[in-house]
Amino acid sequence: MKKVERLGSGIEKMKTLMREANLEEPRFESDSFFHVIFYRNPEYALKPFQKTGTEKVPERVTVKVPEKVTVNQKKILDMLARNGYTTIAELSSRIGISERKIKTNISKLKDKGYLHRIGPDKGGYWKVIARKQ
């Protein structure tokens, strides 16, 4: 397969590209983890924020922002629309977030009116009521 022959070639590519851009080469460090430090052109560095005294911060937000469905919540709705019997463990595994986060998102979706549980925890199923695009 000749996969191993290319192993490690990315580090040399990074060093070469940084030199060609007239930037300091990346620094590699390792302890219990592997760290790479990249140096950027100071021209593009973030400038420190300087307070001018003219900024006003409102004491209280008076306009309520409508809640939207997050990416993970959309994934949950899509999966449950296809199969209402999908378990929390299956959702967690397929979406890649913890079961606790799945439960939190399901609770929010129920509160928003997008999801309803039919039947008991064991043997019941999920019904998607409405979906926002």
C-alpha cells in the first residue's frame, strides 16, 4: 500500500511553506501531548483592544432574540424523523456528543414544541412535530 512512506512528510511541508512565506518555522514541543506553535506575520496579528471611553454597555438587553434550532438539534430531529424509536445512546454515538447533551437538546426541542414523546421511556417513541429549516 506504500502508506508508511508518506508518514511524517507534513512536518517538512509546514517548515518549507513557512520559510517560503518569510515566517519563523513552527516550533514543535512534546510532553504528554504533542504541540506545534505557529508564528504569524505581525502585520496580521490582533491589535490589543484600547478602551476609548465612548463605549456604552446596556444594563439590560431588552430585545429577546428568537431561539433557533442548533446544528446538533437539527441532527437529532432528522434522525428521529427517520426513526422515532432511535435511542439516546444511538443518537449520542451517531452525532458524536454525550448522552447528557442529547438529553439536554431533546429537552430544549420538547420545550420549543418540535418534539413529543409518545408512550413510556421504554417502548415509547419520538414524534417530530415541526422542523425549522
